[in-house]
Amino acid sequence: MADFRPFPALRYNPDVAGKASDLIAPPYDVVSSEQAAALRARSSHNISIVDYGEARPGDTASDNRYARARTEIARWLVERALVRDERPRLYVYDQVFSLRGETRKRRTVFGRLRLEEWEKGIVLPHEHTRSAAKADRLELLRATRVHLSPIMGMYRSPTSKPLTDEGDFGPVLLDAVLPGERHVLRPLGPEAAAYLQRHLENEKLYIADGHHRYETALNYRNERRDASPGWSGDEPENFVLAAVVDIDDPGWKPFNESEAGPHRLLLRDNEAFAILVDDGIAPTVRGLLAFPASRRAATVDMGAIRFIYNGADVMAPGIIDADPGIRAGDLVWVRDERNRQPLAIGRAIMDGPTMSREKRGKAIETLHHVGDDLWHLGEEE
């Protein structure tokens, strides 16, 4: 599943770059031109100078904001405002902020995430992207060859105990205090990092933010791979900078969360796109219709459809094919043989090869299906 690894970060050296609060900035897609100008005025090393630099009259194909970003990064490296860590690490990032009068802390972990196509079902989206934004990010990535801001991915912790705690951290690398918020970056110890990596190997990740950056990174990887006959699959371009967060982190409320019968849901624009279950996150049928997957699917004959529409569990005789990688206990999705469209989400009782060949018995416990209350959630009365 998710391949999340340590990396030797390129990061600010506060002794040269200056006060951390003058260096950081929000993501490119939430900043107005006036706010961007104010950020650039804070410091000659503010990240906005390279992440969303100013376009100038007279810019050309070779002299533009992307080329200037590359030049700025090179300058910062020479003067050691930016330094690269000597060894690969994961990094804990704590954000303390106020929301509706309540102080909250959100904890994410930075690492490099292997890029996977959406249809593999390992990294899952919840929104569509725009070509103009991806073209901009691709030009910047080509020029700098640096991931300047992370995508954010959600995972489920296997226990109520956090996968990281205060005893796992190294010394503070960055501490930025701004009005109403604080940002602290520390390295994660090797044992805690290995523990988190092992857990994520069994997890899907839902992207909460950064869909354009993720698809841009995929496009850039493909571009580089096509130009490199000796591609091994472990080149830096196969990974994207990612910040992962436990969906149950008390400071993490990215979407409206709701209850529907036995399910906890993630909602976007009042439409449920994912179900939270005890051991993971599964897309809803509507989520699969918006973002098709190819893995962990079981295909049923047309005669089984009416039973599934009525909420029945999926019986082995109605299954004509199943992903051989399905294991008993996995969250899976069910599709029809003719249109290959999703019908239901469920939990496998048999593994994939067994449910494909068995002629009797229950193969999948249905959790959600077309036509149930969850399917109709958000529809106008």
C-alpha cells in the first residue's frame, strides 16, 4: 500500500535565513496577490518568493518567475540560508492555532510518498483538478526540481495511541510564532519513524489537500521516466513531499464529519465521499463514481444486482471475478459485469481467488450500496 519514506530535507537554516515567522507562507492557492506581496516584503528568504513569485513585464521563456525561483534557490543554498540534512529522516510538524475560541494542535509528519496512479486505489482523491493550475505547478517543478509545499494525506491509526508522541522527537529545527498560531518542526526518531512506516504500508491515503501538486508530480515523473531508458523506479521523481495526518487527530477537522447509521462519514459539499471504519477509510459508491479505482474489486453477474440494491450481502455464486490480491477482512468494492460500475462497498469474508471459484457461501459483507441512506445523503428533498 502506501510507500512513505524518510528523506534528507532541504530546509531553512534560521542562523542565516532569519526569524522563522518571516520565512513561512500559506500554500500558493489560498493567497491573494496583495497577500503575496506582503509575504515577499517580510524577508528576502520568504518561501513565497519561489513558490509563487511575481510575474514581471517583459518576462520571456527563459527569464520568468520560474527561472527566477531556480536562481533564488541556488543563491539560498550558496549562502546557506537553505541546508540539506545529512541523513534521511521523517519530520514532525505541529501547528497550534485557535478555532472558534478554542486552542487546537494538529500534528502531521513530513516524508516522501511514492507516487501512484489514482486507479491503483493506494492514494485516493476527493476532488477534480484544473489544467491551468497543474501547468503552473509543472513549470515550477521543471525549473526548480524541488517540491516546495507538501500534499496532505489522511490515514487511520490502528490504536487509540498516537503513532508519534513527545518522547520520539529530536531538537527543534524551526519555530515560527505568528498572531494566533505557532508552527514547530522537529525530526522524528528512527524507531518511531520505522513504526509509522510499517503502519502506512497497510494503509490507503486520502488526499485532503494538494490534488494539483500530486497530479503535477505524477506528470513530472512520467515526463522524466519517458526520457530515461534506464529508469529503476527509485529515482527522486517517483516521490512527492507529503504531510500525513491521523484522521482522528484532535486538531484535524478538514471536512464535515457526520454519522449515518453505523458509519462515520467524510463529507465534501454535503456529499459523502468516504466511510471511516474501525481499521481504515473506504470510498463511498459516489466517491468511486467520481474517481474510479481498479484494485480490490469484485465483479458480479447481472442477476446479483437486485439483491445488492436491496442491501443483501454478496454471495460467492454471483461473483464472476475478483482481484486476486483481496484478502479476507479487506475493504472491497463491488461492480457489475456489463457496465463495470460500482454497486456497493463491503468487507471481504473470503480472499479474492476463493470468492471467484466458490459456488456457495457469503463472500462479502455489504456495508453500503446504491440506493441506501448514505447513497441519498445530500440529495435535495
